[in-house]
Amino acid sequence: MIDANYVNQFRMVCFTDEPEGIREEVEVHPIPDIKPLHPKYWFGEENYCWDRSKFLLFNAEEWLATTGPFCYFDLDVIIQDSIDEFYDLAFKPHILYSHWQPEGQLKLRRFRDIRGTYFNSSCMMWWSDQPKKIYEDVIENPDIFKTFYKGSDNYHQWRRPAGTEFWNFLPHEWYYSYNYQDTDYDAKLALFNQNIIEGEDTISIDQLEDSILLNHWYGKYDMYKDFPTRVVLELSNKHNDTGNSFNDIFVEDDELTLQDVKRIFQDPPEYVTFLHTLSKPSRCKDYMKIIEWFEQQGSQVMIPAMAEEVPVEVSNMPDIKKSDQVTRENIKKFKQKEEYRNVAKEEKWVIDCEARNENMVYINAKGQVFPCSYIARDILENRLYPLHPIDYPYNPKYNNAKSFPLKEIVYNADFECYNDSLKKDHLKICKETCGRCV
């Protein structure tokens, strides 16, 4: 998430005594063995200030032997948008403010008695040793955790050894609490903080089903969380079975054979859908053999009904005879009123990617692999129409599953480009088919 949303170079550091399963690009350090902050001195024995190990962060300059900006994130924070501004902000210490809580609680006796807090340390930043006095304070006064028993956030609200004006707050519109506010896709951060109260309807990231947030959570490295288990297949493009003569321009001479299918699917998918948009799947010579082979491999085969065609209005087509010379001017007459590229204004979009959500890929009759049939059609129209641009790379040679392993294609640079676009400047075709304006 950081790599996709931060332009500067950075070190990703994790303090843990259980490094198994952490990505190789993360720099892992053991938790400093400092009493009373290391969990071994209190976990399971004392039931107060459950996150006191966070105070070790305020001596990170020493632990990591480095100076400069530091930025900390809780593990239950989703980065939704650019955090480039964090570098400049780190010159001064910053923390979050729980603006989803009711204002005025500081006037309530009960709130003050329990040392209630508006401070939220899900994200913090500072420069070099600025917070060193906080670290030194808790080392010198270990009994302070009994006073601020509810956690480190309560400490920051009420005890400020580095000065009453030490902490600054990030702009409120940059972050929100998923469990206590409406989802804000325009914010930079989504917090999954929970007040563990019986009967409270909150969730952790592990329980999250919002596909848009999950796209951010799983990061830019893979288009898919797991290797796709669903495949949509075009068996043939040799015939126009749509009943619409306009689609004759899409007819070619490609057809998948049983040998092609066996070569492509070394690891058979769980579900196979035969796409029925141009040519009927049954027109394929090896149609029944392919079905039988998939069923023998344990794959579930589905054949949806033929999509209804919308007639193309030809009454207003420009009058250009075949004998006429093609010029820049008469080609422009074919320009559609609504293009995928909207250069007039910049829109904000949320893309709910069907291919990623359903963990599926599309393979056409040539054997070329795409995330979905919409992108396949977009690329085909780019090849056929002189004024239909595309805004992403596609290499038909190296994305062909007849020649290269499917897994190699799914994790190549083209698919990474699709994935990056879901979180940045979304593809125009994705906006047209799987997006909504917000």
C-alpha cells in the first residue's frame, strides 16, 4: 500500500519477535528487550495499558541508527490514497484526532476520571529524536501505566512530557474510522479501530468484504489475492452468431482446440464459463471434447445464454464510399459522441473490479489472456478503429497462454499495470464498465 501511495524512497520496518510470513522487502527487527515495555514483562500478567510496547517507537532513532522522518502505522490501517504530504508534515510530530467521537466529553466527569481520550495513535509521525522525552518518561515512571490503564492514546491526551503543544493533528478529512463513520473512499486512511464492547457491531480487516478497500489492502504487487480459480473462455471467433451484421468486423479465424486447452490449463480451474458473445461455443470443433476434459479434471462448466444485441443505428452514418480516399477529416466523422477518454473534466471514480473480486481471467480464442472480456474488447476495438485509443500497455505475444504459462502471464507487468490503475488513474474502460462516480 505504501509503495503504491508514496512517491519518495522509504524503509519499511517491522519490530517483531515472530518474523515468519513477513514479506521479504520488509526490514524486520526484534522488539527491543527493554523493561517494562517488551511484552515478556507484562503480557499475560498485567491487564492494563495493553499497547505499551508502542512507546519503544519513540526511541526508534537509536534502535535503527538513523535520523530523519519516521511514520508509524497500526497494522489495521488501510492506505487509500497518496500520503506524499506526510514527508513534510513529519518535521513536526503528528498524531490522529478521534473526530468520530462526540465533542464535549472532556467536560464529563466520568470521561476525565477514566482518562478518556480523543488522541488516536493509529498513525503517527515525527522527525529523528523529537519524541525521546516520551520514551524516557515511561522508562523512568513504569507505574504510570496503572494511571493510563486503558492504553497509550490516553497517555498522550493527559501526560505530555515533551510539552503541551508537542502533538499536532493530521487534517480530519484525511482519515476516518470504518467502524464508527460512513465509508469515505476519498480519504487517505481508513482505520479499523474497535472499542471491544459486548454487542457492538464492529469488524476487523480480516472480516472486511468491501472489495474497493480490499483492493487497497492487498497492494499493488498482484492483480489477484490468489491465483485465479475462475476462467471465462471464448472458444471460437469464426462466426457471427449475434444476428447483427455489424459484428462481422470482429469475425476472425481463431479457435481453441482440446490440445490448446490442455496446454493452457496445467492446473485446471475450479470454474469455467464459455463466453457466448460472438460465436456460439458449440461451433467449436472440439466443443464436446473440451467440456468432457474439464469435467474429468473436476472443473465446473457453465454456459450462459447468448447476450441480447442492441441494434446499431446506421441511419446517420457519414456517406463515405469505398472508392473515396481516406483522409483525416472524413475519419473524424466516425468519432463517437461519448469516448472512453473524457478530456473535458477529471472525474473521481471508485472501481469495483469484477475480475479481481471473482478471482477470474478471460482467455479469447487466440489464447490471449486478459483480466476480463471488457479489456479484451477495448484492445480489439483499438486495433480496428482508428480513433479508439487505449491508455494501458498490452503485449499480445507475451500474454498468449498457448506460448507462456498462465501463471507467468497473470503476474507480469501488464497485469500489474491494470492493478495499479485500480488505485490511481483508473483505466477508462474500467470506468465505463465497473466504475461509479463518487
